[in-house]
Amino acid sequence: MFKVIINPHWEVTHDANDTVDTAILLQLLTAIQRTGSISNAARSVGLSYRYAWGMLRNVEQLFDTALLNTDRGRGTTLTPLAEKLIWADRRIRARLSPMLESLASELENEIGKTVVGKTHLLRLDASHGFAVDALLKQLTEAGLPVDLRYRNSTDAVAALSRRECDLAGFHVPLGEFEAKAVERYTQWLTQREHCLVHLAVRTQGLFVLPGNPKQISGLQDLKREGVRFVNRQVGSGTRMLLELMLAGANISPNEIEGYPSNEFTHSAVAAYIASGMADVGVGVQTAADRFNLDFIPLVKERYFMALPIAMMDDPLIKLVITVVQSDSFKQAIDDLAGYDSSDTGKILLLSEAFGLKAGN
């Protein structure tokens, strides 16, 4: 089974003859950050010391700014410019990954149509998230062909109702906001036609800079003057959750600086804050952990895969359920900060998951 992988690639150009290809440079800078040594870093990424040193000098000349600090007692460390280049790459990947992964899946599908004996694909629409990433990795290892489209939760379940996909990922908060969230999704999901595979429980909360310099403790602090907020895109499950929480706290979005902003993944929000471009955002704990941000928990939510009941005997669906119920997948979920696999793999009717009455 072949796999299409598309990675973002970017360059910095001063003029037509002075261009920095960041791919190797970023590997080297990251290795220096990790090892504190140019020679060790060069060796770890497969470069000669001479080549690595020359590349660093060329980049410093391009920016007219140093990339490294050298201290006999502390080794070699990165300057703010070098750290900003690493941050820029992480932000690019956080912003573009869902789009590129969806495009890669589409290309796999189109190329696969020309391959003799190519079986039909499992069509998965889901919001971009860490549990979904873990699932895709294990489905690929199991040899299951997946046609993936990353899209927000409401678009995913709407696509399922139109039979445009076989599985739709969406998330629902536990507690006081559950009923209103479920009401939105049951515009497209029905007890007669659909059931759920429980993927994970995860924690949503506020991302803040290390040490929480703005002393943010909850949603009310988003209204304070000088607190810059970065939001998720309109239609995303996380933005819908935030809207419900703000309404419950009697907070108007108009009171929040930066509310109209749009980032498309939890990681993109975290990268934005880690850069210092905002003070706070909402997302899952794993993203905060990976960008070394402090995290203030607000609510737990369940992430489900919805599917047609009529497809429960489909061989591809059976394989998905086998993977989700496996010990290795549950361990992968538990390894994610803020995630819990206690109910992972359970098959539920909508009435069992949400306490809906017959006919809902």
C-alpha cells in the first residue's frame, strides 16, 4: 500500500541569488538547540562540520544577525532569530498540516484508481486532532486504505448524513453544555440511522504563556484590557464550545480582543501564543504541552466517530473497530496529555451516549 506525504517547504530570499532553503537549516538549528554543540548537531543530521558552519555563516550574513551564542561554560545556544525561525516552521506546519494531509489523501485516492486491484477506501471526515492522528497512524499500519478529509465537526456529520463519508468525527462537552451541543449535531444524526464509536475523552482549556504573565484564571479574564485572544475558525467544534461557555458566563464576544481571529488547529493556536502574538486561546491540553505552554482546564469532552448502523458489518468498519478497541490504540490515547481511554472503543447508540428519548 502506497502513501502520499506532503510536507510544507519554505525559503527566505534576499534577492534572486541569495536564497536560504530552510529545510536543512532548521534540522541543524533544532539539533544545536538539543545538543548545545555545532559539531554534535552537524553529525546528528548527517552534515560535515565545515558545511554546517558555512551554512550558518551564510544565513547570518543574509539576516545581518547572529544565529548562535557561544559560551565556554554553557555551550552553544540559539539567539532569538534562530528560535524565531524554528517557531516559524512549527507555525507553518500547525496551520497547513490539515490541508496538506487532506490533499495527500485525495491524491492517494486518485492515483489508486489507476492501480489494478485497488479496493474501495474508507471515507473519513473529521476535525483535526491528536486522537484522530493516532487512529490514522494505526489504520495505516493495519493496511486499511483511508480517504481522509479534515473538516470541522458540524461539516463532518453533515457530510455523513448526505452519505459523502463513512465515518464522521465530532466532539461533545460533558456537563452543562452537552445538551446544546448534541442538539446541533442531531440536526444530521438520527437514532434510527446512526451509531457511535467512542474514541476518547479529552480536556479543553485555556493556553497561556509559561508562568501565566497575564494572570489569567478563567473566561472572565478574556475581557480584560490588554489580554489578546486567538480563536479557532468559525464552525469548528472548539469554537462552538467556546460560544456556549461564553453565553453561559454572560460574556459577549465583542468584549474580547482578537475574537474574530481564525486558526485551524489546536496546534496552530498554541504556536500563535508561543510566539507571543497572543496571550490566550482555547484548545486541548496536548497542544499546550507540545508548545510548552501553561494550561488552565475548563471542560472535558468526548470525541466520537459517527457511522451508519447499516455499515456495522462492513469489513473496513470492522477493522476500524478492531483497531480502536486494541490495547495499542488505547495506550496511544493515554500517552496524549489530557486524554483518557477508559471508554475508548465502546459502540453506542445515540440514546445511550446522550440519553435521548425515542424519536429524537
